[in-house]
Amino acid sequence: MPTALITGATAGIGAAFARRLAADGFSLVLVARDEERLRSSAETLHRRYGVKTETLPADLAVDEDIAKVEERLREGVELLVNNAGFGHPGSFLDVPVADEVRMLKVHCEAVLRLTLAALPGMRERDRGAVVNVASVAAFFTRGTYSASKAWVVNFSESAAAELTGTRVRVMALCPGFVRTEFHDRASMDTSGIPGFLWLSADKVVAAAMRDLALGARVSVPDIRYKVIVGVGRLVPRGLTGQVSRRLGRR
């Protein structure tokens, strides 16, 4: 039975990945900060799908906890989903620098370290995959969040290119607005987001798994966001920055 390790596994897109992979017969290693919620999620998944579930409490802003997850990955998994992440409300200049550095730790350093912990074993076995959850924000300019997600996309594409000729895949997943706890946790005002732009986490994961199977290096779920990203690449970046500042969070 293949094994998948998922970070940020107890809510939103991470929880949707856990449900989908359990239904597909994967054993799960669930990583999150909240140990009680982690244990509850693991028990629910085991009862519902009959798969083996491990829990690994970890805060990916802490070096020692990243190291624990690295160690587990070196034992071998078939799929790594780097999903853990968070956002800040308000303007970049209003966020304490320590909070910005913590975001970069989780979004960039942890993704780098965990990917590099998983890939050597996958390459040796000539099978496996890494899905790094980025965001449509990666293609626009909106403070440190979009900058960090742009790094995730570039890193994922670069890693995928390095693995050309093998059966190991690396893909960046770039969803738009998804109905999860993400915005509430960050105290973001989402009243300005049009209803038609919201996606469900389960549909995002279904699209991601389809694109991964097709060998995509970047997955943008839903035709609406494919159009937005396509148009965004044609519009001057200064203008897209102005639009992104007005949309979605205040």
C-alpha cells in the first residue's frame, strides 16, 4: 500500500487531500500543529476508509519540527503534499517582520527541505510525486504571500525539470479562492470576493490529482482561474498589482 505524507492535513485543502488519498487506498502520515485535532482526523479517516494513519505533530516554522518531518520522509513515501501555509491580513508594511519571516519559513524553507528529503528516495526507486500547494496569487503581486507562492511555483518547475527522464513528478498546485478556514484564521475580510470565484477543496484536489497523473508541472484548477491567470500574464504587472490590492482582502 503506498504512503502519502500531507502537511497542514487537518483542514481545507490538506484535509481534502487526506480524504481523497485515503479513498484511493493510500496509507497516510498526517502533519499539523494541533495534536488533538490531528489525532481526531486520523481516527476518522481510519474508521471511514480502513487505511493506516500516522500522526506527526509539527510546526513547520520551527527547525526541530521540520527535521522530524524530514526524518519521516527519508524512511520513504510515495507522495508528499506540501500544503501547510497561512496568510496575513492587511498591507505588507503593516505586518511585523517576525511574522513575515515565519511565513517564508513555512512557505519556502519547509517546502524546500521536505521536498529534498523526499526526492532522493523517490528517484532511487524511480517512482513517486511531490505536490507543492502554491496559489493563483503566485502570478500576481500582493505582498509576501504572493511572493512566497511564486517561489513555490518556480522551485517546483525547476525540480520537475531536474527529474526529466524519471518517473518522479513534482507539481505546483495553484488554486484560487477556496472555501476553507484559511481566510478566517488570518482575519481577512473576504466580502469583496465575488461568489462565483469560490471553489470547493474537494474539487481542487480532484483537479490536482488529474493533472498530476497527466504529468503537469503546474496545476491551476478550474477554467475560471485558468482564464484569470492567462489574462493576468498579458496585463502589465503594475495594473495587476492594483487590482489584486482591491480584491479579496482588506
